[in-house]
Amino acid sequence: MWLNNLRTMKAESKLTTKEIALQSGIPEPTLEKIFAGKTKDPKLETIRQLVHFFGHTLDDLIENPIRNTSIHNEFSDSELQHMKKYRALDPYGKDMVDAVLEHEYKRSQ
């Protein structure tokens, strides 16, 4: 079940394995083996990093079908994509996004 949920997360991201590797920092060969089901016991930290990249938690991976999780009911696809991209940024990039977001939030008030 967890692998099916992980594959669903990947499909919903609309990203290729190569794009996920570049943005998440997880090596592409590792991802290919995981998504193909060849890695039967992947490292917990790798899976945690991957599901967080997709905007989910380990609980989402194991317990619930992805489309029924509260995060998909609460956020639009666009907002989820922004979160995924934000999580892939280095600290400098996150600081820049935070600064622009704060500026635009104040401007719109």
C-alpha cells in the first residue's frame, strides 16, 4: 500500500523522476529503484524526505489513500506545488521567498 501511495504522490506532482531528484536531493537511481519496487526496505530518512518533498507526511504514506487526506482538501494543487518547490530551496532561497511573500502580504492588506 505504501508504494502505491508513493506512486500516487509522484503522479500528482506531475514531475519526472529526474526533476524530483534534482529538486529533492535524492539521487535519481535511488528514486528509480524505490518507484519500481526494487528497494524492498528503503531507508526511513529517504522516504521521509521524499514524502515531505511531495507535501505529505509518513502517515499519509501508510494510512490513507492520498486523495482523501486533509492536505488535499485544504490546499489547491497550485498551493501544494508552491509548498513542494519551497521545501526544495536552500536557506537563502527560502529567505528570499519569505521576504517577497511578507512584502506582498502587507501590500495587499
